[in-house]
Amino acid sequence: MREELYNGINIQKPWPPRMKEKEQALKKNIDRIPETICYLSNPPKVIPIHVGRQLFVDDFLIDTSTLQRKYYYPEPYVGNPILKPQTKIEKNEGCCPVAATFTDGVFYDSKDGLYKMWYQAGWFDGTAYAESLDGQNWYRPDLDVVPGTNMVLPFRKGYKRDGATVWIDHETKDPKSRYKLFVFFRKNEVEEIGELYISSDGIHWNGPTITGPCGDASSFFYNPFRKKWVFSIRKVDVEGDFHYRYRQYYETEDFLKGADWGRNDPVFWYGADDLDKKHAIYDCTTQLYGVDCVAYESILLGAFEIFKGPHNRIAEELGVPKQCDITLGYSRDGFHFCRPDRTAFLKGSEKKGTWDYGYIHASGGLCIVEKDQLRFYYSAWSGESPKYGKHMYAGGATGYVTLRRDGFASVAAEKEGFLKTRVLVFKGEYLWLNTISDLGEVRVEVRTASDEPINGFRKEECEPVITDSTKVMVRWSSGNSLKQLEGKPIRFVFWIRKAEVFSFWVSDDERGKSRGYMGAGSTNCEGIRDI
């Protein structure tokens, strides 16, 4: 039995796949070979591109090419940190001050026209809420949950929170569950508990519903391509002095009813591999500290948090935050991730006195679409403690970085080159590009599935695209519309001279709406789809 996805990929039921041999080899640290991605080695014969901008982050769309792939990295906001410990709870009596999103979440809620942040206030203390009109200047409202504070969960004796995630559910038909929350607690220092809550406003929460077994840095996300809630479950195995952190995967259609998973229900998902390089100083085998995901345009974007040391005991002795770099992965089936570039997308400065010395965590929701940019909110730790001087978990704060929209990777030519896609099928009539071609040009030719140029859409009939824009329409001198080719198998050939292309898409909208997903929300549209 198979399930065909939005992009033509067929996944085999039962799903997700179980990889027992890979799991055991990784646990024993004897096999850290990067995974082969099945849909890249065996792609669909025809790829539908009806959903979202088509990103060149992997070779899924590419038949042949003479172009080079270039990777890009974000720019930090000059005003970082945007949130730092200020309230009594956040200051943690001077021990380990924290006002950090951890994996809690930052979203843009188009319904209210607000940026909304849920974050850890004080180390192990609680969950708080802040909001903003511009995503830079944040306001802590005085709420009635814990009067005189901005806390959204009341304190419970004996409960210490660790990881947490919030999600705005735009597709629910139940307004009482528009917001969803997972929190991990240590109860009386010995019992580990995962709890789920739902809310109509993100402030007053109903629950808890107890989850199945999970670890302290577990999280969850929504996969709208398959209508599944996915729990990214943290596991740690100990063999002698070797601690191995890795991730398990569990999916369910019902957020609350599916929470009672058994110990054997989650499947092995990912661990660090040989391409996740060691730290230059700490002699630690790299480990997978966390995986957080969101649907962005036509892919599932993944933030892989790679632990590089030092081990907890040494970090505690030195009083320095652990180093956890964030690298990116891209999935087209929701489970297998292509991770072509292991250069850190986010990393600590490792400089004393800086707010972002280390212990980097991507925020739940990962990114917000802000006009022509993506904003990635994250938390970092300075290691500075007013009471102790230094501490591995002191000085947690929140900042953000920006990246060009779709700007993870491009296909580029310093001189001249071309890229021919696999056989595609589309809906719409307007072809759009995200390109930097102001010093050169891009032309597009449309061919049949058998590779014959189509009259009216030949290379020489294409008006050269000469611009630097995240959204520009491609036109042909014939004046022909792509509408006549809608639903027919075709190929695009991109001819590039001194230029680069990040993405392309076909739309039935003259404004270039992509029908894709907008991460944790967008100031450009309502909801989480560009429609």
C-alpha cells in the first residue's frame, strides 16, 4: 500500500519506516555514514509543482546542469538580543537568568497582526508570553494566569520545566484548540513527564494530557503536507562513559488522542553522522541534540542541532555553555532529510562577554516570512551568572537573524551555464523567479517531456531577466501564456549568464502567489499559505 504525496513521491505503508540496523549501529558509534535519500536516487517520473516555490536546495528537480550550487548564511540583527532577562522570574534570583525561546516558539499571527513569542522564563522556572508589532520590540503583558506576571502556566510544586513547544494551528475547526503546547517536566527530580495543552488564545491553557515516554529536549511540529502532528523525541543511550543523543519520530493525526504512544511506537529517526564534524578543541563525538521543523513553501525545513561539546560535567566545571551548532536539512517526504551543507547556519560566538557564547537553540516554528526576508528567531546563552560568576546554563536570551527569502541555496554561473529540470506538471499561467541577475541575465525555455523546445517558449523568445528580485515574472516575446501547457508534462531549461536562481514557480495569480507554506507565519498574507 502506498501514499502519493503532493510532489509525486510515493511512500510505502506502513509509515514511518523502521531502521533497526541503522539505529543499533549509530548507538554503538560504528556506522555514521550519511543517509542516502531514496526520492533523490529514485525520483518520480513526473513531478507536480502545484504547491509552493520550487527551491534548488537539492537535486530533486534537476535532470542535468552545468551550474554550481551556492549556499548562503543569515545576518544577525544589530539590536540582538531582542529579549533578555528583566523580570523577577527571568532573573532567577541571580543564579541562571533566562529569557529564551528555547524551542518554545515565535510565530506571526496574521489574525491578530502580532508577532507572538512563548519562552522559558528563568532556568527551569516556567513558560511566559510576549508580543510585538514589529518583531523587534517586545512587550510583556500583565496576565491573569499568574497575576502580576506574563506567565501562561502556573507553577506547580515539584515540577521543573525543560523543553517546550507551542504551535498555532491554522487548520483546526475547533477554535478552542487553535494553540497547541507541549511541555516536558521533571517531577520531584526523578519522574520525567511530557504534557500537552490546548488553548483558544495561547494564554489560558486546558490540560494536561500526558504523553508517552519522552526526553527533556523533545518537541513537536505540524506537517501540513500530510496533515500529521509529529513529535521529535529526544533519546539518550548510555554505554559505559559514552552518551549518545539521537532522535525518534512519532506521528499522529490527532494531537491529543495520539499522545499516548507506547515505548516501542516511536521509530529511530536521526543521529549525527560523519559529516557533522567535531569541535576544534573539545574531543567529543558529535551528537544530535534536537530536530525542529516547519513547512516552508514546497519543502519541510529542518533545523538540526548538533552537539559538539564539552560534555555536561566538563561544561559545569568550566562554567561555559555547551556548543550546539544549527545546520539545515530539507525534506520532501517529511521523514528523510537531505543535509548537503554542514556549515553552521547558526552558532555560538564562543567569546566571553557576548550574549551568544553558545548553547544555540532554534525557536519552534523556525522562520517567519517578513516581506522579502526570512527571520529566524533563536536563543543563546552567555554563561554569565550574577550569583556564581559563570554557569553553563546562565544568561539565556533571544535574538534573530535574517536571510533572503528562499535564500538557502542558489544555482549559479560565473560565466554561462544551464539547468534542465526533470519532467514537471504545473497549474497556472505565470512563471516566476527568485533571482540575482542584475549583472547578467536569465532566460527560460519550455520543452516537451521528450526534450523538444516548444514554439513560443524558446530560449531566443524569452525576454532576458535582468534584476535582483525575490519575485519577478518571466515573459516571452510571443506573448504566449503558460496556461495552454497547464497539466501537460514539460521541462524548464534555465539559461544563466553571470547570475543565479534561488527558486521558480508557476502561479495563476498575477501577483505571484505561490500556494506554498509560510513557515511560522507571514506579514505578507493571512494564515500560513501564500494564497
